[in-house]
Amino acid sequence: MGLTSRTLLIIAILAALGCVVGTVWMWPRLARRHWAAVLGRLGTLMATQLAFLAALGLAANGYFGFYASWRDLLGTGADQPVAVQNHFGTGTPAEHTADPAPGVEPLGKVPLTGPDGGAPREAGMIEKVRIAGGRSGLSSEGYVYLPPQYFRPGGQHRRLPVAVVLTGYPGDARNLITRLDYPGVALDRIRAGRMQPTVLVLLRPTVAPPRDTECVDVPHGPQAETYFVRDVPQAVAAAYRVATGPRSWGVIGDSTGGYCALKFALRHPDVYGAAVSLSGYYHAAHDATTGDLFGGSVRLRRENDLMWRLRHLPVPEVSLLVATSREGEGDYHATQRFIAAATPPLRVSSIILGSGGHNFRTWRQELPVALPWLAEHLRAG
């Protein structure tokens, strides 16, 4: 039974309620002063509290997406073997037929709902995949949204731009669909003529759970940056009809994903030509979840500090969009300093809300503007 299973949550809630009923029923029998009765009272109280904490924890995890599976929670998922398949199946030329792609494993399709019945030519398609990195040795599950134009007659001769979408830490890639609805926003903007058809690759930055790598190539540790700037583009380009090169690839993310997005564009303009940060920050976090990301190297730490890069290194010719709120968001002043430090040929745009916060509601408000902005800065092949 999965960690995010609704059935598990219901069982936990029923167990907590059962503990309450059991405690009330047994309490008169445990009212004696004998040591066994005292231990019984302590046991029933502890069981009730633990049951309620478990139910509350499962509910919070399901809502916020802290951990996607038991392996994530226990930290046992990083070394799991990955079986890579070199095909996605067959279909007519107008339908999706992915070429053999080492590093990409299909895990099924996610249904789309709507008045058109979710037909690929009308609504597009969401595929669940696992992308394994040949260079980094890392792998991560995620989703790929293919817009309707990918499936329409003549689409096989067109290569679409790509937007890599990242969650925060620890994140759950499903939240990019269920909570932020990236595919729905993209489809709505495409149908309205406000966004060019773009393939979305929906991932989370936590590729070595439970460690927060901050998208860093950790010395003698997880090579997270290599995974996102080398392995993912190579695998996706081999599996789907997409354009290649920095003019055709962009990246967008919230919180930790926003920091990673900006960093990828600034450090690897040969891969990502545009990036969007929603409530992102500007230097790598350092706490119990990250450990020592830089092996004690001051040089590596500075190179991953975005403000330091703007002040001390030549800036690349890329386009960035940063989003924050004057009230309710902790990165507002840092974002203003980042904007002020930017110099040509770097181009920085911003979305500044009057009030908001570090939450899905604020990001949903920003997405209908931020996602088309990113697509506008990409080119089809």
C-alpha cells in the first residue's frame, strides 16, 4: 500500500478513532492502582496519540507532497536497480511513436479529462516515465506532457520546444499535475493562441532521496546537476520528437526548483536558454537535509551562489523570469537585489504580486503568465 494511498489514510484515521473508543471502553478496567493497570493506561494513551500523529502525518504528506513513497521516506530508493526499456510501443504516424531511447522507461499513461474525452489530438497526452542518467547514474520518475499538435497530421515533421518543470524539495512530480495543473495551463494557453505548443517534462529535484542535493554535483556524491543538464536532455531528445539546443530548451520551477532553474540557465547556457523561478532563492541551502554539498570547497560554493555569479563572473545571454510577492514571501528583498545585479547580455523579467506566499495557491496564480513567457523564449525545430 503506497505512502500516499487514500486507503492507507482512511485506515489510519479509523485506527485513531478506534484507539479513542478502545481507551474509553478500557479505562474503567484500568482504574486500579496495580502496576499493570498503570502500564495499561500509559499504553492506551500512547497508542492513541501515535495513531493520531500517524493519521495527521499521512494527511499532511498527501496534501503537501513531502514524500512520494515509502522508499523516499526511508531513504532506500536511491540504489534501486533501474530496468531501461528501449521502446515506447507502436502507433500510427499521427499518434505518438517514440524512438528507442536509452535512459527512458515508460510507466504508463495518465488520463486527461475534458469535454473532448482526452483524445490526444485534442488534449494531448501525459506519460509517466522513469528517466535514468547514463552519466550521473541517477534516475527519477516523472511525467511528460505532449501537446495536441504532437499528434496531429504533419506533426511528425515538427520538433517542439521543451520546458523542464521542477517541484520544490522534497517534492512529488504528481503535484505538478494535480496541484499546479501544468498540462491544463499549457493546453488552455495553447488553445487561446497565447502559447506555442511545448513539451513539458515534469520532474522533482530530489534525485537522491532523502538528501536535498540543491541540484549540485556533490563531490564524491550524487551528480544531480549532471543529471538535469546532460542526462535528461539527452534522454528526452532521443525518446520524443523535440527540438534540441539552448534556444529550444527552458526550465521552470518553484522554491528549490526555482533556484535550480536559474542556476541551470546561468551555469549551462549551452543547454537552457531561458528559466523561470517561482518563489526561488539565490544560493544553495545548507542544513541537515543537504549535508556538505561542496566538500569544503569555497570555490564550488561560490559558483553555486547566483548573486556571487552576477557580481564576479561574466553573465550569459539567457532570459530569466523571477516571481515573488511583496507580502507573504521571504525572498522578496533577495529577488530585488538579484534584479538590480543583472547586467546585459543577461535579461531578467519579473512578476511581483502585492501579496502571496510560498504555496501552491500563489504559484497557480502566476503560472498562466509565467509558463507562456517561458514558451515565448523558446523555438521549435
